Amino acid sequence: MSVEAAARGRGDATADDATRYLTFTLNGESYALDIFHITEILEYRNLTVVPMTPDFVRGVINLRGRAVPVIDLAIRFAKGATSIARRTSIIIVHIRGMPGSGDAGAADGRGAGQDIGILVDAVSKVEAFTAEDIEPAPSFGAGIRADFISGMAKRDNDFIIVLDIDHVLSLSDMADLATAIPEES
């Protein structure tokens, strides 16, 4: 599937025009992220704690010489902290247009922005969902802020919460991170 197809609105999708999502678990619930935003998946590694950052920032990792903040989604969703276990993973997503990120983006072709790590219990698999597979986001009852959810994907007899990464990692929160986490030279 082309990047253009992935970026296109879901309303005009056909059965052959499914968007792929990375599914993962967090506190026993299933979530999904559009793979368009994901750059890589890492096994959990020790984090360097940075003082005076928001509670949901567990620390930073060294990713090819750059300090990348790692966000604990469980804390971000007010569901306690993620317990580190054998399958704990860090999903690296690229957020574009980060104010103060200083990333020209010319080297990797992704454009200006910042890489952010997301700490999750376990990564499951990549699944394709069409527009017909995704229900509108509920206004209540999902256990996390409604603006964090872009929809509910139907799978078998259950739902997977499809996250809106732009709201989960909002520009104002991430701008605070860009100033709190020093650039490595």
C-alpha cells in the first residue's frame, strides 16, 4: 500500500483499500496505531530518567545518538504505570512539525519532527482494517479521554481501540518535552 493510500481519509476506502495498524496490549486491553506513524519497534531497554519531566515520561533512550523520550501510555491514560516484563516493548513513532525540535529531517526524508517512544505491555501484530471495520469513537466508556480515540476496530467479537496519535502525543505536551530533553550532539 502506498503512503498516499495510508494518509487518505478512511471514508472512501474500499475492501481492497485497507489501512494497516500495529496492534498492542496495555493493561489487558487491545489498542492499535496506524503504521504510517511508526518507524520501528524495540525490545524494552533501560531508560535514563530525566528530572522534572511529566510523570508519563519514563525517561529517554539513546537511539542512534539521539535522545528519544519514552512515554508510558498507561500513565498517560491514568491507568497506573506499565510493569516491565519479558514482552514489554517501545514503539517509536515520528511526530511531525514539533516546535523547537530542531530536526530538519533532510537525512531520513520524514520531514521535521521528533521521534517519541511509546512504552506498551506487548506488541501483537499488524492488522488491516477497512473503513467498514472501524466504528466511530465513543464519547464515553472507553476508560481514556475520548479525543485520544479515533475509532473502535471490530475484530471477531471484540473491539480494538484505535488511537489518535496526534492527540495522545499532543503538540503542546510534546513541545514541553522538546524543551525539557536536551539535544545530543
